[in-house]
Amino acid sequence: QATGDVGSNGDTYELDIQGSAGSYTAVWRMLSTEDGMTCYPECPDPRRGHGMTEVSYVKTAFDDQDDFPDSGQCTASDPCSYAIFMEGGTSDGSSRFSDRWMFDPTAHGGAGHWQRVDDFPPRKLASMASLSFESLGGGTKNWAVLYGGESGLDTPEQVQEGKYMVPPTFGDTMIFDFESNTWNRMKILGMGIKDTDTSLDVSSFSELEKRQLYTIGGVSSKFYRAAEIDSTLQSITTTEESTIADLAPPPLSGAIFVSRTFPSALRNAAGTVSPLALPELYLIGGRLKTGNPNSLKDVWKLCVASPGERIPITRTNITDDASCDHYEDTTNEDSPAPLTEYSGRWIHKEGADDSGTLNPDASKQGAYLAAGAYDSQFDRIVVYGGINSISGTTYKGITDEDHRSLNDEIFEYTPPSKINGTSSEYHGTWSKIPHCQDSNDDALTNPTARYGHSMSYDPVQKRLIVVGGFEADGDALSQTISTDNPDGTYTAPEVWTGTRIVEAGTYRANGADASESNPCYAWRKITVFGNSTEIVTALPPQTAIGLSASVFIPPTGYNTGYYSLFDNQCVNQGPFSGGDTLISKQYAGGIYLDLDRDELGDRENLLLNLTYLPLGTENSRPDGQLFSQEETANFRVHLMSTGESLAKLQSALQPRHLWYTNDNQYPKIVQTIDVLAPPSGTPRTDQIVLPLGIDSSIDRIRIERVSGSAILIDAALFRMGPK
């Protein structure tokens, strides 16, 4: 491919080479928008003196290396993908361009597509997982790690008949820092050693260099094994010539990325199980750059901010548990991890089955656009659904409809437990778990096989939650929900819960009672939701959902200790309609304290202690900007009468503030007993006497957000006298 010349034009040319060994013909062809070539957001400016480099290439396997594929003829079994990058150049010989463009010649049936990418190429179907940890000297780190994905605006279905296009696929690792709100390219650790000697002295290496060493031994230790390094970290012993190991996963799109947060199962634990000091990330499945599914046997473990797995060292008596290397004051005091820099070590695992044999059914199983979640109760990574494409034992392109199928099984991956143990301990193990049957061995109602769905694990109810996705023909999976108030129906995504059953009784697995060694998953479809279609802020999703990201948030939230009410979150949310946001967001939100008057005397008063932060123009909003004068705190305290029982309160639709704006139905017995102001911008504590004795019907304290922002730190009620 070439673009531009000494005359500084903006044309794009394709060199078409055809023929076989000894007889080639080459023809230049200029591509244009008339041919179907497109640009996003626009075509690059004419320039000269720029550089172009091909960083992705045709990936096909030839029976005869002398054969050359026909130009542009990509097949389902041998799809092809390009990513050619252009950067810099000049249009006038003096000024310089600093932009970066990617050209994909396979897009639009071979017509090509320009896309501006600059520093962080835009993408879709990337994989992301998050983690939090304490770095050495750097405080708490809250990061999200993104891997791979694909770029381009086309799909395989849009390619000309007889041709197959796989979008350019990324293999980069990016870290998003929630504190600085920045994307950072991860520095990949892993110091390769290639040496023909049987022993290599590494005593002069730094501690970090030693801990990220790997060598290649026999088949059983294709990747780094602790047995090959001296327990004092002074030398490496090899049994044959070493070669360089894989440093990172191959480019992947539509893969699963899951964060493991505990070192062992919480269920039946002898004592308290502490979370991992450094969570482990696992990359599974997806689509390779070839267009073929990535085998489940190829699992990639990422130790973020760490040189790899902890090496059992005799001088510190480290337990061999395959955890990511991190500092411990008694057992691993020399470790330099977790590091403060954006770095990490990828480790390739070849997952075995539960018999300990490598490359079993997992080697035939792909999972493109599947979903995964970490089950902390059983310490398993659960994979469900997705697309596989295989003929016998040979993978086929995802676009090959003749061999494409949807997975209807649940696969569980048990993470590695040792780095100096058996193959299954080092690589981890895969197990296929069936759907449950009833006591008569009849199948239960299970979810439709799907792809593009999301799945999370609910640690409170100890179950999987699956939302949305697409069925085999590409239709989004949805359900019709009926409502009584108002009377009608609406469309919502399918929602399923899956519970892992290990107790004998109600369910059976594979014709036998469920047990610890014979588990199964019991599914239940959720069809009742507590949303109202009359309240704008309470509307449920009214379409199907696919290719979404999800994370489970427990009912207690993330327990920051504060209740925040931000003005900019209440725009268009209040009881007043209109285009003026300063009016329409008024009286949106607030805090209710409901009272059980049966437990209080008719003439008994209460004392309310409030510790709060009324935000003003000296405080920053969540987006980093200072609050404006219109956004400064204005909160008022009222005493109300609702007459509602506990059962009615618990069944009230959320958000509740819109139900209680009718002063006739819910009168304010004491109007504005106090005003929480002025917006000092610093924490303050107020004591407010609540004269409940003036009316026995008062059963609610309302802290009303008239406008502005505040953070409630603590609210405490004290009785002021006997009944």
C-alpha cells in the first residue's frame, strides 16, 4: 500500500500482486470514494515525507509455502486482516503533521477505510477488568485494565459476497487510573533468558530483574516454572537450550477479562479468608486475528504492577500458592511489588481438564463474545455462552456459518494453585458443569444459548446474573413485561439467575444427586421488576441489550461512609417540568428518616445531630470543576406526616422523592424547621430539636435538597425524654 508522492497529494494506491512462484503480475490501482473507500472522521490531508508501517498482516496457512493467495480472496477458514499506520509528514515542506492514521485495505469489500487513531486507537469489543491494591510507597491504586479489541466501522456481514473481512485486531494492554483519569500504556514485564549453559549466574541482577526471569525447559514447563530458578534467586538451571517465551497474549477481540479477588473458596472455609493483596486478572476466549476462536485451553494470567507469580524462596519460606508477587513484611520482604508504575506481567497458562490432562475438550472449545464472572464462594471463574466455530478438531473463522455454533454449556476454570507443582496445579483446570435436572431427571427451563450478553456474580445471593445478548440468528433476547399500574406492557432485556447446586435433594446432575463433586446450575428467569413506567427517573430499559459491560454492586454500595447529593446529577429530575434546569432540578433528591411512633411517647421529642459538608464555590465537582454559585448548598429540614406502615414503605417505588411532593397527601406538619446553610465548603455539625410532641402523626424527617450539593457524613437521633 502507498499514499502520497513528492507532489504531496492525498491519493491512496493499492499494489495488486497475482500469480504463483516464477510468474507474478503487479498492477497499481488508485482507490477512491467511488470504489467504496471511506474515511472516519475524514480523509487524511495530502502530505509527503511521512512514514507508513504495517503492524498487522495477512494471517493464512499455506500447504505449500511457494503458493501465494489470490489478491483479496480471503475465505472463512483463512480470513485476513490488515492494520497499516501512517504518521507525520508535511504538506508544504515546513509545517509538520502530528496526527496518526490507520488504513484498513480489507474494509468495504477491499475498497479500504481510513480512520484517525492518534494516541489511543478507538476500538470496540475490548476486554476490561478492574482492581484495587496498595502499592509500595504509592498508596491505594484503583485501576482498570483494558486489553485488545477491534477497530473499524464494518462488520463481516457487510463485506462483498465471497470475501471475508476480520476487523484489525489490537493486542495492546492499557491501564486507566481512576485517580488521575488518564489512560496509560502498560509496561510489559518478563525478562527472557536464552542460554546454552546448564546454569546461569544472576546474582548481579536487581531484585526486580530476578523476579521477572523465565526460561524455557521441556514440554511440561513450556513457560516459566519455579523449579528452574534457585530458591535463593542466585542462579537459573536449564536442562536444554532456552528460548524466549510469550510476553503477551495474541491480539484478541470479544474476549473475557475477569478479576480474581480471593486466594481460595469462601464456602466451607475453616476461618476468615482475606482478599488477595494483589488481585489476579484472567483473559479467556475471544477471537484471534486469524478470525478463528481462541481456544479455552489458552488462558492468560496478568499480575498487574508485579513481575509475575511469587517464587518460593527458602530464605523467606514463601508458600507456593501461585499468587502474584507482592511485598509481605515477614514472608516476602524483598519483593519490590506492587510497583507504582503502570506495568505488569502476562503469564500463559494452558488449562487442563479436571483429570489433569492438557489440551482436552478445552482445546476444541472457543468462546467469542461469551461472558464470564468470578465466583468467590467456590473460587472459580465461570464462563457461559459465546460463539465457537470448529470442524472436528480444526478451528474455522467466526464468519463461517457452516461450522459456527453457540455454546450452551457452563465452563468453570479453577485458577492455578502452585508454580512448582503438577501441570494441572500450574496451568489451572477446566470443568464442564451441566444444567440441573429435577428429581425425575427432567430438564429445567434454561436460558437460550446466546452471545454478546453480560454476566456478573452476586456475592450476597451467591448466584450468577445474566442479562441480554443475542440468539443464534442475531436477534436480541428480550421479554415482554406486564404492568398493572399503569395497565400495559413494555419490552425489557432478558434477565436470568444461575445458582450453583452442590447439595443433594431438589436437583440432580447427570442423572445423579447433586453433590460437591457433581454440581449443576439451576436457572431462574426474572420477570418481575419494581420499575414504574410513569416516573421518568424510574423507567426500566425498554429495549433488548447486547454487547454491554456490567459490574455487580451490592445492596450496601461500596461503603464510602458518605451520602452524596450532587446538584448536576439532578438536572431534569425534579417535580417541576421546564427547560430551565435551575428550576426543573429543584426539590430532586433528599434524605428521609422514617419514625415508628409506636416506640415513642406521644409528647416525646428527639434531637437530631447532623454532620455534613455543604459544598460551595471553593469545592470541586466530580468532574474536577468548581461548583458555581447556583450549585451551592441549600437544604431544609421538615417534619412530615405520611401514615405509611413499614410494609408500605418497603414496597414504595424508587426514587421516592417524586411520590412525596404532594403536600396535601403528605403534609409538612413543621415547615422548614432548619436550613442547612450557608455553603461553608467545610464539614460542620448541627443539633436540631425535633418537636414531635406537637403532633402525634409526625412520622418522617425530611432533609430536602432544594438545590445545590452536599455530602451527609453522619445523622444520629437521640431521645430527649421518657414516654
